[in-house]
Amino acid sequence: MKYYIIAGEASGDLHGSNLIKALKKQDEHANIRCWGGDLMEQAGGTLAKHYKELAFMGFLEVILNLNSIFKNIKFCKQDIAAFKPDAIIFIDYSGFNLRIAKWAKEHNFQTNYYISPQIWASREGRIEKIKATVDHMYVILPFEKEFYEKKHNYPVNFVGHPLLDAIANRPELIEHSFRTANGLDSNKPIIALLPGSRKQEVQKMLTLMLSLTEGFNDYEFVIAGAPSLDKEFYATFLNDANVKFIQNKTYDLLTISTAALVTSGTATLETALFKVPQVVCYKANWISYQIAKRIITLEYISLVNLIMQKEVVKELIQDDFTKQNLKKELNLILKGEARAKQLNAYEELIAKLGGSGASSKAASLIIKNAKTS
């Protein structure tokens, strides 16, 4: 069968790649065309558009790039129509994907959504659009099933979180070899810096994260470079002798890290699954933040705290994201009671996520639904 998958950022590329592998394993004749990244292409998808051309962050940035966004929407519709897939699969990236879903439904394509839009966080009214345009929804967070089915009378499938698969399927890392290959100190414990995957995020987050290096000389700070950004972009941040840079090896880095400073997003959950104590950080431009503050209804912004429904990791948001606060919170998680408490909570978090096999479960349901449509 023919499958058309749309992912618009790095995390979607990761989950999309594992879904492609699962689809190909269960359907030996699978023909997959996709919007995504290098991982999805390596997994066997034919790339129609790379997510590097799509990543606009924040309300203001979206407005400034509306012309590009509309051109991409037009191209996507034309590309789907030419490919004639048996199933379209949307991965997160709701602003774009829900527009395509509406068009796809009108043109009698079967629509599947893997990794739900976060309508439980903001603009809950989008549920009506989802009900009207998405045939099958596969959710990855335990509270999402109750949200959709009990609150909105919309049946969904909880398949578990695909990050558990992505982490479990990794080859074993030899720490000494990794440190040597990447020029890391053989003895210093590592503080990983995960400043985000988009230029706007990194520019706002990384300078402040790096301001802590002078007070933590016994540790080595390592920037996790995003695959979506060129190494040259990070060059201006690498003047400190106590800072190293490693690109596109975030999971390897987390495997050997003692603590992490993490920009809010999927990375907060990834860090927790690697059992690395963390401080969650977030700062947007003033206009985007003021808009977001008025439409986001959640008590927390990190996936760790949202899933646990309590504060497990400290969140430093907007005006709270200061050098003084960051230094204080980092000290707390490097040793002692706060560190132990966070690590214990991670074990409970992992148990809540439903076990491994999300990609395989989702692929099986997608294939079954495509055959019966």
C-alpha cells in the first residue's frame, strides 16, 4: 500500500522514521512518501520536503513567514493528489497538518494522526476540526486517551510513547571511546545543554545557559547541536574553553551526562527517559509570550510535569529564566535530596508511559484501517 507521512520538525522525523520501519516490516510492499528529515529518508521514505524548510517558531515568526507556509500547503496538496496514497499519516505539527487533513478529507483520502496536536494545552476548540477531518487518532501520552474519549466523546488509540522504542533500540555506548572521539575530558562529569532545535530558540536560550560555566569548573559543559542547524551557527557560542559542541548525538550525550539544562519541548521527556536530572528553561520573544500566556491553559510546560501532574522538574519560564535562578537550580540537581527525588520520579514516569512498541502498534492499526476503509 501507499502511505504519505507529514512531519514538520526534528522530533517528528525521529518518530516518523521508526514508524516507517514498522510499516515496512509489516507491509513488505509499502511505498512511502514523506515530509520529514534525514532519518525518515534513511528509513526508506521518499522525501518530498525537508522539515528544515518548515520550522517557524512562535506566533510572530509564523506571521512573518505566511507566504512560505501557504506555498508549502499548496505544494503538499498537489503532491498528495499526484501520489494517491491509501493512507495519510500526520505527525504532530498541527498548524500545517490540520489544514491538510481538512483538504484530504474533502478529497476522500483516509486520514490518520499519530502523535496528537496538543489541544489539551491550548485552543481546545480544535477538537471539532479533528473530529471532522481525522479518521483515526493514535495518542502517545496516557492522559490524552481520557481527554479525547471522556471529555470529547472521540475514540482514540493509546499506543504508548515512541521515545521508549527509540531509546531501547539504540546500540550500547562505550563512554571512553565516545569521550575520546569528541574531545571530551576523560574525568569531568558532563552538564548537557539542550537549547532547542530552531535558531530563534537557541539564540534566546544558549547564551544564558553558557553564562554558568565559570561557576562550575569541575564540570564540562557540552552543547547538543540540533540536526536542523549547521555547525557554523553555533560558532559564536564556543569561545569558552570549558564548552564543547557535539552535533546530532544528543542521545549519546545524555547517556553519559550528570545533569542537563533543557529548553522546553520533547527534549524534556527524552532527558527524563535517560534518567538525567534537569532544569527546564523557556523564553520567547515578548509578543509571542504574551499571546501564548493568554491561550495556554496548562499549569506546567514540560512533558515530564504534565504526565506526572506535579512538579518533578523545575521550570524557569520567561522572566524566571535568569542566571541566578539557573545557577541555584542546577546546584540543587547535581547532588543531594533534590537530585535523588527527581531520579525516583523518573522511574514512576517511565511506568506511566505504557511500555515499548508504540511504532509497531501504530503501524499495525494504520495498515488495518487502510485495508478496511
